[in-house]
Amino acid sequence: MNKLHWKLGLVLGLVILSVWLLYPTVEWYTKTADERGKLEAVQMRPKRMLNLGLDLRGGTHMLLELDVEKLDKKENLNDALARAIEILRNRIDQYGVGETPISRQGERWISVDLPGISNTEEAENLIGKTALLEFRLVDTSAEAEKALTKVADLAESPFGKDGALLPEIAKLMPRNTGLFRAAPEEEGARTKYYVLSSSVGITGAYLENARVSTDEQFGYPNISFTFNKEGGKIFERYTGDNVGKYLAIVLDGVVHSAPVIKSRIGGGSGEITGSFTMEVARNLAIILRAGALPAPVRIIEKRVVGPDLGEDSIKKGVTASLIGFLCVVVFMVTYYRAGGLVANIALGLNFVLLMAAMSYFSATLTLPGIAGMILSLAMAIDANVLILERMREELALSKPIPMLIPTAYEKAWTAILDSNVTTWIAAVFLFQFGSGPVKGFAVTLTIGLLAGMFTSVFVTRAIYEFWLTSNPKELSI
């Protein structure tokens, strides 16, 4: 009896834990502020809920290509791709899209799914930016001024079709300098250019943090940044050596501001000012915090999946699952009577444990993942059928009920273990060599197999043993 109490206590504890994991807690979060930083609203959202994948929720799918030609020659391609995936994941997680499926495809391609995001322009800006932050001195020499005057005389860009400087401007440029475009202050305004030193004072590699701040005078959004200890020392020394000069803050080859260095800047912090909207400033801060990509990425494929398709898939999937589940429940009770009822209880508990485990890991649920869940439930009911058939065989041999149950479980165990282990091996290979959706199938199948083994062998046996404490001579199978 003590052993039985321990078993029933474990099952009850797991049921309570599963219900707690499935019940969503609530956290408060602030909605995006307006352009002047004023808070629009405060809302709440559930936690520990299953995330719906792209095929169920709708959103954007992108296939990115890493520009390997612009990689540092010292960096290994595999390491660079792994770093790019991690940086992209950090950016997207900070943006608020958790558990985004990001996976490597082939030698230099990265597959990204963004469930719930249908604004492709916003997604491209978030993902595609290299986020290379540089601090360069502005060249104010006579040659630089002549080059800028020549640029101002042009109606079009000073760069030719191949991206090179036009000859009449290139010959006016001082040595060890380059022409950089400024971020447009207004839409439709004429582009402004700077002549900057080719030597970089400090890069964003030393950044420790970046956040959105607001201008004290007008309330416009800016980006405040902080260097780490080493970067702070470099920045202080660099600004101290160049007091009175203009320091350009360059992000991805575009000058966002070029303030004059009035004095040595200590403390390792600064601010990027410009005509930012709150959304643009927020995205730039996210990108800077997450770090710079090892090389630029190009979007070579883009698909937008509408939410209507996912809604239809959910409705049809739920309908099919309910019909299938009811058919199994009715068949088991009709054919195996009390034994079928016990099997159905184990099947229901199996589903609860599976959903609780996925909720705990904040897993992303996709259609292939649902298929893995259904297959694991089928494996669980198959294990119960093996046990019940073994019980019938032992019952036909007129064995007493107390001996019948352990004998049936012992004889059915090898077949149950064999079928589950072989399926699990297949799931391991699918996870190792498959891509996003296939991996989702493998993960849900593996979790379902573990839950199914537990419910079909441990839970059902505990129920039968509890049954025999009050009815030692009766068992209808």
C-alpha cells in the first residue's frame, strides 16, 4: 500500500504541475511610446503560453544569404554563420518575437520565420542591417572642401553605376579619406555628404549597452550608448587627442551626426542624435545591443503568410483531432470496457503532460509539430492495446487477477520498449539533419514518446493496482 500511495502521489503531483504550467500567468508591459516619448498605454500579456508558428499564425518568412566575400579573411565561414544566427536571434528576441525559428540552410543561407509580423519593411530593417558602428574624424582640409563643393554642384549622386567615385571628385579627395552619405534629415531633402578619415577611432565592438533616450529640450528620441571599460578608455583618449575637431558617428556607412569635440569625453558614454522616429530609434538600439553581423546579409527570398490560412488550418486541425480522439475513446471503451476506460484516462493525461512540457519550454507549435503530437498519442494508445491484449491472454489461462496484471506488463514491456526506442531513433535523426518544421516534428514526437511511455506503463498500472485494492477479484477487459 505504501508503494501504491507513492505512485498515486507522483501522478497527482504531475497533474497539478501540468495544470499550473498550462495556466497562463500575466506580466505587465508598456506599449510603444509615441514620437516624443510619451507613453501611450500599459497592457498585459500572458506568459508560458505556446507560441504559434508561421503556418498557424501567419507572418513573414525570409531566406538570407551571408555575403562571404566581405567576411574577415581570418574568420571561419561556419563560425561566422553561427555568429550571424545568434546575433539575428538576439535582435528578434529583443524586438519581442520570442522563440523564432532560425536555422542554417546550406553553406551560407539562413532561414528566418517571423510569426505575427506582416510588415516586411520593418522586418527587413531589423534583420538586414549590419549594425557596424564607427567613429571617424571629419576632414575639413581645403581638398575636402573642394571635393564637397564639386559634389554640391552635381544634381545626382557623386558615385557612378559601379559605386566608385566619379573621377573629377576622386582626384580632389585627400589621401586616406572617403566620402560618406549623411542620413536624410527630411524626406525628399537633398543628400548631404561628409569627407571622413579612413582610420576608425573606435567601433561598436566595445559597446556594452544602447537604449532610446529623449532630447531634454524638444523631447525627440535619440540613442544613448555606453562602452565597456576598455572601450571607455579608448574613447576618452581618442576624444582628448582631437578636441576641436568634428567626430562623425557612422552606422552602416551612413553618417547620423557629426558633433564637435568640445572636450575630452570620459565615462565611456555618448549619444547618437538625428531625426529619428521612436520606432526607428528603438530598432537601432536593438540592433546595436545585439551586435554587428560579421558580414552583410542579403534577403534572397521573402514570403508573407496571411493569418487567414493559419486560422483555417487551426479550425480544420482541431476538428480532425476531436473526431479522431472521440473515435479512439469510443472504440477503447466499447472493445476493452474497464480496461479501455483506464487507457483513455492515460491518453488524456498524456496529452496534458505533453502540452505542459511544451508550454514550459515556450515551444513554437506548427502543423508538423501537431503531427508529431498525434503520432506520439497513437504510440501511447498502441502500448495500452498491447498491455490489454496480454491481459486477455492471461485471463484466458484462468490466472488470478493479482498475478495477471504484473505478468501482462512484463510480457508487453519488450514490445512497447522496442517500438518507442526505434521511433525515438528516427526522431533523433530527423532533428539532427532536418530543418525548422522537421525539427519541430521531431521535438514534439520525442516529448510525446516520453510522456506516452510514462502514462501507458506507470500510470495505468498504478490505476489497476488501486482498482484491485477494492475489487481484488473483478476486472472487466
